[in-house]
Amino acid sequence: MRVRLIARVAASLAIALLSVLRVLAADGGFYSAAQAVRGEVLYEQYCMTCHGAKLEGNPAAPLAGPVFQGCWADGQHTLDDLFYIVRTQMPYSAPGSLAKQQYVDVIAYVLKMNGYEPGETELTPIASTLKKITLQPR
């Protein structure tokens, strides 16, 4: 029984360490390249009409560039904040209609288009993980 407890504690510490390392990866690594590709397909299908082909924001808010960076890479907002807005308000004509994984795939594409480099692991729609990630200015 004691061995199981030690194993659980060790596993919890390992998960916590991985989360911290992901947060410290200021150059990105929050999502995988394959995930960004899936996100691009979804973006083109559900987001491009309002946010523009280059995420420039026409007629909706820009999802790339200085305006996006000023809002989301300010050290005060987490990826969970962005995830919440996207999944509860988008697409404009049918908010909440995508699967949570699809929403984070779109966020991965947005991160890519803002210069954040991919990593080995995929971004997950788990709030506790997303709350630990704040974007640094690019």
C-alpha cells in the first residue's frame, strides 16, 4: 500500500513538472504541428469568413498581429481565458457547436500564426492545464 502511495505521488510530481516546463517554454511548444494543421482546416471552415484569411480580423477581431498580441500576450491572460471565449462565443452563428478538442486545435493554429513554435505535445482542452499557460509577447 505504501508503494502505491509513493508511485502516485511520483506520478503527480512528474505531471506537475511537465506542466511547469510547458509554462516556462516561452518560445511556444504548447501545441503540435499536426494539431495546428487540423486547426487550420477548422479555421478555414468556421472562422475565416469573419476573422479573415490571414487572421487579420475582417469584420471580426484580429486573431494575429499586434492587436491580438496586445490583448492575449500581456502576461495577464491564460490560454484558458482564450479557450473560454472561443468555445462559448464562436462560431458567431453557432456558439459552442464544435467539440472542445476542435476549439483547442483552432487555438493551436492561431498560436502558430502568431509566431509561437510547435512542440511535441498537443494542447488539450483541460482547464487546469490551460490555466498554467500565459503567452509572452512575440
